[in-house]
Amino acid sequence: MRILVSTVAGALCLAAFSVGQVSAAPSQTPGATDKTVRIVGEEKFSPDEFFTVTYRFATRRIRVRQGGTITWDNQTNDGHSVSVVTREQLPRTVQDVNNCNVCNDLLAAHFPNGFPPPGAPVLVLDDFKATTTPARFDSPGDSVIVAPPGVPGPTRVSVVISAAPGSTLDYLCAIHPWMQGSIQVVARGDNTDD
């Protein structure tokens, strides 16, 4: 699957991202907060020597009030997904990263015509099914695509967190499955330090 990373990255760069910004309306819920997670890192390559990719979510763990909005801001030169999965589906080893079944399912839903996609990818999934904005995260299979900077399209993607308070949403990038994070959902009136 990791061989596909370069193919997927190229496909995302070449895909027709002209469908517009994927975002949710700013949170209108009293007490809800808006947060930003940066997608950072780089790729380095030297023939017959090394290939290093340091893509990651910064901050990896985040707390947000139910109804709050999280924006993922892509600061890398590659495309990414932000995809909610179960904790058991998170890759824990290099072999898991190379054989990420849930990643394959998410990518198939985002790119129903295969790689490289001949047209624009499905930018928002709700329970593995195509949907329109606003994007909401509350269960596994909810996912968004974040384009690389310099490509017309959504380099910043906002999602309303609609999961129940007390929930933890684990997520990963289906293209780069070592990129993992979690969202702890707290009650709207929760005034604890975020």
C-alpha cells in the first residue's frame, strides 16, 4: 500500500479540486470552541539511500466541545485525509501501515473510480458514503480530503464535531496511516481547560 502513497499524492495533486472549499459553517453553539490542527512534515529522498516522510498532525490529541469546529490546515506538499476509525483499526506496526484495510476502504470511498482518479475525489464521507458539506464527525467512516497547498481546493477543511460528550474519536490519514490523532468530545457547558 505504501507504494501507492506516491501515486495517491500525485493523484490528489492532479485531481480536479475545483469543487470549492470543504468547510462547515462556523459553530453557532454557545460555549462551543473552534480549534485548528496543523498538518505538518516533509518528504526527503535520496536514490538508493533513504526515503523519509515526517507527516503528522500537530496537535495530535485535542479536546473540543460538542458542536465545536476543528479545522485541519495542510502545511505540507501532499494531500491527506482526516478519517475517523475505531481504535482497533489504527495501525500499530509497519506491517499494519502497509496493509491498512480500513484505509483501503476509505480511499475506495473517496476515489470511487480508482487511482489515479479521472475526476475529482469525493471530498466528504459520512459513514463511508459520499455526502455534501457541512462535514460532521461522530462515527467511524466519517472522513474529509485535504488538498496540498498550491492546488486549487480545500487546503483548510473544517468539521463540526457532533459526537456525544464523553466520546473519543480516533482518526488517521488514510493515505499516510502513521498519521494519527484523537478528539476528546466534552459537553457544551464544560469549562475545563481545553
